[in-house]
Amino acid sequence: MPQAINAYRPLAAIAWDGFQARTQALATLLDGTAWHIRPRRNLTPLLPGRYVLDAVRTWRLLQEQQPRAVLVISPPVFAPLTAWLWAVSHRRPFVVDCHTGAFHGLKWRWSRIVHRLLFRDATAVLVHTEADEELVRSWGIPGFLLPDDVPDPAQAAPRARSSRPQVVVAGSFDGNEPVGVVLAAAAMLPEVEFRLTGDPRRVPPAVRERAPANVTFTGWLAYPDFLGELMAAHVVGVFSTDPNIMNRAAFEAVGLGRPLVLSDLAGLRRRFGEAAVMCPNEAGAMATALRQALEQQERLALRSAGLGPRLRAQHAGALARLRVLLDGSLRTQPA
């Protein structure tokens, strides 16, 4: 009788990053193990050397674990390239999960041709947006959209809600986050407490020094604590200037039933527009949208709660499709 994926040694889900909640969730849902490969010290000024070290560590990990399937995150493209070399040489199925930056980021746009070559041997190619699904299919690759998982409130660490109006701006201080605009909007709402997640060392000192008194930088948070911050917020804000992005934090806010304010980008509006207040990345408009969300908390929370089950159903359907593909590939592998 054919065996399902969980009858085999664990799938390895690999990301060249300190932590990715999506990668961890995929590994868990596919009965596998997540591995986050990150240098023990900062090698950003020596990126080529860092990628070589990460590739060596990834190869050694795969040799040691001998997973029956590999799921790998891109970017950087060198992660799926390493996984592809190992998977092909060991006759194991591999899946590439392509974040939007893999195709559209200035740093990685050149690697589209490499991705196209790798995808020919992939068991599945996962993407985050409908636009990227169309792009991959235009290459003759049967990729498909796997939306982010939607967390449950039980995953959040308990945290008391403030009596003062509180906005949590969920982010990581990537270069596409309009931090200066957020700080300017916070200055227009002095009665509101703003809590900005992410490592503040990624914010230029000149920008950080402009933060008004009602802004707190939380620092990097463990995932349950991050979800706890969102749960305790009166409103969650998620802002980006990247027109191709699909913010995971928006899925998290919806899953936790929190009122949500988003940058008015076409992809985000299509996915979350029925629940969120949308605004341009301009300080006055952002302050107005946040004030509106604070005034309409109950109604917006209900909208998030209504959208959550539909997002969970979309994710479950795509995950079931991925399981079928993996099961089919694993049946052809040696025991």
C-alpha cells in the first residue's frame, strides 16, 4: 500500500535566515523539520563568502539528516541551487518556496533565469501572489499559490492590553518599510502609543532619532511574543513601499482578529481589502487611517474575524495540493 509523506524520515524545510514563521509552519504541517541557516556572526560586508558558508552548512545538514524531501526558500537563489544539487544527486524530491523578492527585488531580479532552470526539476514551485503564479506558469512551470498560514490566538503569548490607545506596527525594518513616514504619522497622534517591532539596529540612526516620545521600539521578538504584541494592540499597522509584497503580518493580524491598516497596494487590497483600512504611504493619510481604525475597532475586528476562515481555507486547499505532489514523488523513491 502506498505510504504518505509522514511515513518517511522528516522533510527538511530550509531557509537562509534567522527565523521565518512561514517556513516553520510549513515544516510542521508537512510533518518535517525547519532548519534556519544563519552565520554565527555578521558577514553582510562579505556576502559572497557568507553564501559559500551557508551552502556548505546546508549540504552538511542534508548529508547528516538525509531527508526524503527538501523544501527550500528563495531568496537567496543560492539556497535552492544548493538544495537542487543535493536533491538531484540523491534522487530526492525538492520544493522551492519563492518569496516575492525572489522575482522582483532589485537584488535578485537577475536570478530569474537561474530559477527557471531549477524549477524544471522541482516537485513543486510555491509562490505568494497571483501575479507570481502567472509569471511562473508563463515559463511553462506548474507553480501554484500557497498563501501564508493564518495563526490562531492560542499561539500568542498572553499580554495585557493597554488602557491607552495602542498601535503596533508589525515589521522587521526591511528597506521597503516606510519607517520615517510611520514616525511622522505617530507624531500627529501624540495620544496614541506606537510600538514598532523588529531590530532597531536596522533603522538608520538619523531616522531613529526622529522618533517622537509616543514611539517604542520593541526589538526583535520571539514568535509567540510577536503574536502577543498583535493580540494586545488596538490596531495593527503593516506598511510597505514594495508593490509586489504580500505581508505575512497582515495574515497574522487577520488570524488574531485585530483591526488592520495596510499600505494601499494592489495585491494587498485584493487579498485584505474587505477587512482592512487602506492608505497611501504618506504621513497625514496614514495618521488619518490609523485614527479611523481606532474609532472603528469593533467593526474592523469583526471584519478580520470574518476574513480569517476564508484565508485558512485557501491555505488548506493549497497545502493539500502540495501534499499530493510530495506523496506522489515519495512513492517513487527508494525506501
